Amino acid sequence: MNEASSADALGKDERAELLRLRDEVTTLRAQAAGEAAGVPAEPVSRPPHNGLRWTAVTILLVLVAVLAVASVTARFTRSQILDTDRYVSTVAPLGSNPALQTDITNQITDEIFARVDVEGLTTEALTALTDVTNLAANAPRLDKAVVGLAPVLTSQAKNFVHDTVSSLVRSQQFEDLWIQANRAAHNALVAVMTGNYGLSSVEVDQSGTVSISLGTVIDRVKSELAGRGFAFADKIPSVDKQFVLFQSPELVKAQRAVRALDKASAILPWLGIACAAAAVAVAPTGRRLRALALVGLAIALGMLALAIGILVGRAIYVDSVPPDILSPEAATAVIDTVLVPLRTSLRAVAVLGLVIALGAYLIGGSSSATAVRRGYGQALDFVRRSGSGRPPNEVERWAYQLRIPLRCAVIGIAAVLLMFWRYPTGLVVLWIVIIGLLALVAIELLIRPARTSAAATDAMPASSP
């Protein structure tokens, strides 16, 4: 029973390794016996060195990591930067961000007072009022010092305008205007990233500045001020104030890279899969599961490198935006919101890599993996109540014979879903992983009787005297 249970815990590769070790022990004993009898020993064949194979595997693993990073970046570029609907849905929450609302309120207020000389108009009005009152015979005379109240009144007027703008910016009406403005400005973002400046696109300057128009918002502010009795509302001209959303010289320099990533976004994932398959195929016989585990780790490490790169790039961007263009709080809110889909995608691919590595490890030949499988098998026996050792049926025999293709199919489908899901969220990744694990457990439950029967059959010759 002990040998049967040990054979039950051994996989195909482990059994082959055990037989090889037995043959080697038999050969060594025969050589020792021959030397004792005076027979010269035959040279022992040593396993071939696989340095070239492992070198090729290492190169392919580096390519897998690089292609994983490029694939995630390319898909982010296509789905977020070049897809108007997706871009608008990404930046829509910024319309209710307090830091951005404060920045927009301050800029609109400053723009209005830059276009309208409220202090000068107030001074003229007070001067005219003083002169007219002092000329009237029966009217009380006004001191010329009244004219000096113009700065105070101007300050009060600016506070009034600021409050009016702030109430509009914090309303649902502004969120709708924000979405409309971003949709209209997205052509500019596509233009700067692809270099295809159309007639309907707003050309972005060489400093890499992408702006949205606040002209419609200012028109709404003008109407609000007029409705509240602000005397100088009619003096506000129609102005197309641009609110800077991004500003980075690297944006213009990245045009060529973005065009290349856009064209390669459909090819890069397949190249990554091909390199992963090649790494497993090139690995020495008996070490292919280890190579598959290394493929998963390479993918996860690639995503870790991408995450670090995002953190560094984010810090550089926030530090490079001038405070007079965008406050640090607003710049942080913008870049963090835009990077949410990229971070979600890299986490999904990192989970995929870890699942592949863990799966390859658990079906490998290490002692720890064997112990885990033994405990897993005992748990399956408990679930199936298969301790009676009933013979397997035809379906169970068929599933046992095709167990490796079935496992690969489940893992492959999960990998393809994670890699090619249009916009994977954290919940999507979680459900794909859970369903994949449940499918693998179901396969193991199905093939367990046939595995037990086959292990008992293989153990019979070893237990015979």
C-alpha cells in the first residue's frame, strides 16, 4: 500500500526520473561487482551539458518579459489614448475632482478679470457719480474719497464672481460640459500622439501641451452672473480659454513610438506567446515545467518593471508641470486618473504570470510540490469518497488519458481571456482566475479514479518479489 500510494503521487515525468535512477543504481552495482572480480569498468555515461539550451531559454525569457511590457503598453495606447469613447469615460471622473474644480474656478475667474477691467470701470463709475452728484444743487455732496473705494469694490466683485464660478463648476451641469469639452479636445490628443493633424484637429504646440476649451463654461458663467445682477456681465467678451490637461515635451517626442505601438498592438501578444512556447520547447527534456514556471515569473517581473516605470514617470511628470499651468494636486489627479486602466491591465497580466508559474511548480517534480499534490489528492479522495477504489468508467479513463491537453486548454483559455479582454477590471481578473481554478479542480476530480487505478497497476511489478 505504501508503494502504491507513492506511485500514486508520482507524475509521468517523476516516474521516468525514478526509473532512470534505478537503472543508474543497477549499472553502478554491476560496475562495482565487475571491479571486485577484476573486470575493467565501462565508462559511465554522464548526462549531457545543456548550457546552450538554457542560454536560449534565458534569451527567450527576456523577450517574453519585454513583449509583455510592450503588449500592455500598446493596448493601453490604443484603448485609452486613441479611442475617444474610452478616453472620455476615463477622464470623466475628473470633472468632480475637488483639486481640478478649484484650478478651473481660479483660472476662469482670473480670465474674466483679465478681460474686463473691473477696477477701472468701477473707478470711472464712482468718479462720474461723484461729479454728477456734486453738480446737482439740491443733492448731497459726495467726497472725492469715494473714488478710492474702487479697489475694495473690485475685490468684492472678484469674490462674487469666484463664488458664482465655483457653484457652477461643482454642479452636474459642469460635469456634462466637462465631458463635452474632453470629447471635442480628444482629436488634439490623437493628433499629437500620431502626428496626423487633420483640419478638424486642434494642433498641439511643440511643448506637448494638450488643452480643453472652457469657452462654453465661461459663457454659462456670464449668464449666471447676469442672472445674479452682476453689472459688468455684459462687458465679458466671448473668449476661448484653454485649460491645460497635459503638458510634457516628451509627448511630442513619443509620436513615433506611439505610431509603432499602435500598429503592433495586435501582433505583440502573439509574439509573446510564441516566445513563451519556444522557451518551453527549447528547455532540456525533463526541465520544461521549470521553463514554464520561469515564463510565468518573467511575465510577472516584466509587469513589476512596468509598475516601477509608471511610478518614476508619474513623479517626473508631476514635478515638470509648472504650478502656474496646473497645480500639483490637479496634475496628480489627472495623471493618476489616466493611468488607472494601465495599472489595471498590468495587474491582470501579472496575475496571469503568477498563475502560470504556480501551476507549473505544482505539477513539477520537487519534493514540496509532491507533498502538496499528495495532500491535494487526499483531499480529492475525501471529496469523492473514492477510498473504496471502484474501477473508473470510460469517461474517466478518457479524461485521464487527455489530462495534460485538458489542463493546458483551461490554462490557455484563461490566459487568452486575460490577455485579450478589451478592458479588464479587477473583478474580471478575479472571476477568470476563480473559474479557471474551479475547472482544474473539476478535471482532477474526474480523473482521480483512473489515476488511482493506473498507479496501482504500475506499482504491482515493483512490489512483486
